[in-house]
Amino acid sequence: MFSTAILLAAGSGQRMAGHVNDKVLTPINGQPALVYSLQAFADSKAVDQFVIVYRDEAQKAAIKSIIATYGLSHLSIQNVQGGAERQLSVLHALNLIDEACEYVFIHDAARPLVSVASIQALDKAVRRDGAAVLAHPVTDTIKRIPKANQLQSAQLEDLDRSRLWAMETPQAFSCPKIREAYQHAHTNNLKVTDDTAAAASIGLRTTLVPNELPNPKITTPTDLAYIEHILKERRV
């Protein structure tokens, strides 16, 4: 029995507006974003192998070169090509993992600030409860509108902020259960935006692991500057 980390690197990065060629491979404080996630998982000792989901052959070759350059070739790493959307990419990776896998961590490689301590806390929770996710409480006041994009003269519905949490990655699960969940979503043409949604589709409950450390996702060019700032602060 073993654990696997799936690192999703196949996203198109359209909201980067051409500022970088590939957000998961772009250098941040001297090393590619992907390296931070690989190193954090390796240092956590929570996983035995990795599956990196790549976009195309050019990216696959670049990832292979980076792994060699940054001394990560000793890690057990498999590669699989992603799909047209995130949930299909995850399904491809899950189908590649050996049936003996006990737990799987699913992580967006565009979140390079995930910490060793957070991964270890998540590992403890998933082994206890079978499904767990890094998350943080919502601090803004959130309103719901009647219909999407109905912004003018809208009737605003108050939501109870004490019950609202923002999901992060990694998200960790019993490997057989999350494989079943994603297969169920695929077979029934369900659209899920994260792994906890896939889990919920088969009635699987998820434990929230509060994360007090910044763990932003690289989505826009300003995120890069913010992440670089945090990394510099951590080194002080």
C-alpha cells in the first residue's frame, strides 16, 4: 500500500494574458513553480510517488528537464496527458495509479506555496477520515444574486459567513473512493469544479483542515508578484 500525489500542470493559463508562457514552469525566486510543490511533498514524507499531468509533449519535455536540473530525478514520477478540463485530467491520473494505492493527494501545481506542515496535517486527516481538504474561512461578506450576471438592481441574498470556507489544494482521499467518485461524475456527465464536489456526488463527506499559511493559486500576473513576496518573507 502506498500514497500518491497528483500534480495538475495541464491548465491553459488564459488569464495570465500572455505574461508568461507557462505559469507552472515560470521561475519564482529562482526556480520553477512546479519545483516548490514537488519539493514540499517530497519533504513531507507523506507520499511515495507522483503523477504529473501535463498539457502537451512540449510541456512534458520541459518538465522532464526541470526535474533533472533541480535534482529531483530520484523521485518516483509518472506522467499522463491531461484532458480538455480539470476533472478529465484528474480522471486520467487516477486511472494510471496502481490499484494498490491507498491514499491520493490532488494538487494544483499552480499553488507553489503549499507547506510541508500543511501536507502532513492533511495526511493525518485523510488517514483518519478518508477525505480531507486544505481550506480557509471566508472573511469577506458574500452575497448571492438571483441569476448569474444579473448585476443591475439585483436582490442580494445574505449568506452566513460563519459557514463559508474557501477550498484549496491539496485535497486528499481514499484512492478507491475518489476514483469511484470521478468515474461516477464522468459516467453521469456531472460537472465538478474540484475534487470535494466529485466526492460529494457519491455521498462522501470531507474533513476541512484549516490552513493558516498563504496558499494562493497563480491565476493572474499580479499573483506572481504576491507569491514572490511571500517566499522572500519566509526566508527572512
